Amino acid sequence: MSMFDKLDAVVDRYEVLNEKLADPSIYERQDEFKKVSSERAAVAEVVEVYKVYKVLIEDIEESKEILKNEKDEDMREMAKEVLAENEPKVEPMQAELKILLLPKDPLDEKNVMVEIRAGAGGDEASIFAGDVLRMYTNYCRSQGWKTEIDSMSENDEGIKEVIFSVAGDKVYSKLKYESGVHRVQRVPKTESQGRVHTSTITVAVMPETEDLDWELDMNDVTIAVMRASGSGGQHVNTTDSAVRVTHVPTGTQVYNQDQKSQLKNKEKALKILSARLYDRLLQEKHAVESAERKGLIGTGDRSERIRTYNYPQGRLSDHRIGLTLYSLDKIIEGEVDPVIDALIAHNQAELMKGEEE
């Protein structure tokens, strides 16, 4: 099937979906309404771009006909101007349509939970975890996304572990490339000799499991309540507000004491547990896909070192695609788009290779 056969099929499907949404009775069937609305939204951009492309081709063909048959010089001159303006647009639009036709990750529209953990490097790793949290918070703000801290464990220097939620438009489609080990190379404030220190943090980006065809089986979960630990706060060490949930089959545990009520801590802990377990399934699926089609990136191995932030040289390197940028000062403040855009472009190129094989 040619690209244009595929595009015509998408347009036909789009019209069918429009007819379904025009039926008032569909609003009484909310599950079907959500499914149809979601599918329509997923193909709407393809249809709109294809419509523009078809008008472009029609204008080009019409101009060629005028040059072939018309004697009037003014008409011929106008046709030449139309061709000069429109013909250079054809190849870029065809390339855009090819990308739009690529298989979509069904999770791209989802909100996410991001987990940042300090790794090797002691206090410097904790400080860097805080820097990366700020980087992502600023980036999310620039995208118009909403962030909320779900759980945080701190030490004197920085962050040992933080989990935060991100809600907005197509969040997972961009942040999914951030999972893995992030390495930082810089001179710590406490280093008197000026030696560069290397430390690491781990980032995990997990799609939220709400509205997914997957649900945590509560029969596999045990819940324990206890006094919250730590200093300060009216609720700390006074009520059994802290909650630990355990997924018995895998041994996965989540502890949460950040909220004042036991109920809220339980809700947060179960939300985090559900995201971690679903993310584990995604990683297993991705491992199989990577073995079949090398070069794909996304929800990969969490132990893989994906990126280095070298402060002395102002350099950021993404090791998966050989990307090097000398704008670390801007990136660490939240201007992450150049990195993410390059990762998306690489992934699209690999998908296109797979479609052509």
C-alpha cells in the first residue's frame, strides 16, 4: 500500500468517526464516546495536513496546465509565480506526512510520574538530583504542564529521592526519553583542589495508569500503617499517617508519609506502586522490541547511562544518539527542547527505516 493509499484510508476512517460523533446517542455510551473521540483526535492532524497537501498539488497541476495551454502572458506569469512558491513545499510536506503516518505510541497522550534518585557520588549526587528536578520543573512550566510533588526524601545537601506528577498535553511523548542514568561531571563546592567529581542519578518516567486497560490487583497488595518519621510537622510522630504498600508477587514497595492524612498517603502510595508495576511491564516489552529493531529509544533499561552533563566544558552529551551540545547552562535551567527534539527525530528516523524494510 502506497503512502497515499494509507492517507486516503485515514481520511475515510476520519469521516466514519465524525459520523459516529454526530449521533447524539453516543453521549449516553461514555466509554464508546471516549474511545471514538480519542481515535479521532489521533488522526485529525494527519487529515488536516493531507488536505493542505492536496490543495497544494491541485494548485501546482492547475499552474502547469496554464503554462501548457494559455497564451496570455499575464496568466502565464502568474502560473510561474505559483509554481515557484509551491513546488519547494511538496517534498517537506511529503516528509511530514510520512512521519504523521508512523505508528503512534498509545501512551504518548498520557500524563506521567517522574522518579529521580541520587546514585553514586554521595552528597554531590543529591545536589544534582535537586538540579535536575529544577530543570524538569522549569521545562514543564515552559510546556504549559502542571507538576506536583508526590513524595520527597531529602538530606542536608539535596534530594535522595523525589517522585512528581506531570499533567498536560502529550507529556509522555516527550518525557519518555528521559529514563535512565544521568551522569554529572563538575567540581564540588567542597573540593579545594579543583578536581572534577563524577556522580550519577537515575531518572524513571512512568505513564500514569489511570484510564489504561491495566489495573493493579489489590489482592496482590498488602498495606501497613505506621508513625511518620522525621523532624518537625504537626503530624510527624503523632499519628499513624505513614503508609507502606507492598506488591507481594514482585516485592515492590512504596512508602509515603508526605501527606497529613493516612488516606492521602495511601492514595499516593498506590498511585506510585501502580505506575512502577506498569512501567516494569513496559520495560519488558521494550526489551523485546529493541532486540527486534535496534536503535529505538524510549522506555529503555533504567541502568543504561544515557547522558553526561559536563560542567567544566559546558557540554551535554546524549550517548544514545551521539548528540553533543555546548549549551549546558541553558539546558540545566529548563531549555531541554533541543535534546528532546533530537531524540524524537532519531526515533522517527528509526521507525521510518523499519517501515521501509
